[in-house]
Amino acid sequence: MLKWALIFLVISLVSGFLGFSGISAATAGIAKLLFYIALVIFLIFLVLALMAGSAIF
């Protein structure tokens, strides 16, 4: 998912450079949303891993 966020970020930068501000804003919003979703999933898995590690000992 982080890969898709980076792809949308690159699309946003290129379209912003070429002057397509509407497309640039939309893809930047999608990239930001995907990044936050990936961050939340990472934090959930981190908490689950810490809880599973403490259950073993």
C-alpha cells in the first residue's frame, strides 16, 4: 500500500509540474490517504507483535 502512495505522490508531482492543478490535488489527497492507512495498519501489526511476544515469555 505504501508503494501505491508513492506512485500517487509521483503522479501528483508530475501533474503539478505540468500545470494540472486539479489532478495534482486529487492524487495528492489519494497519496495522503493511502499513507495514513498504511501507517495505521503498521501500528496495528506492531501492537499485535508486541502482545504476541509478551505472551510467549
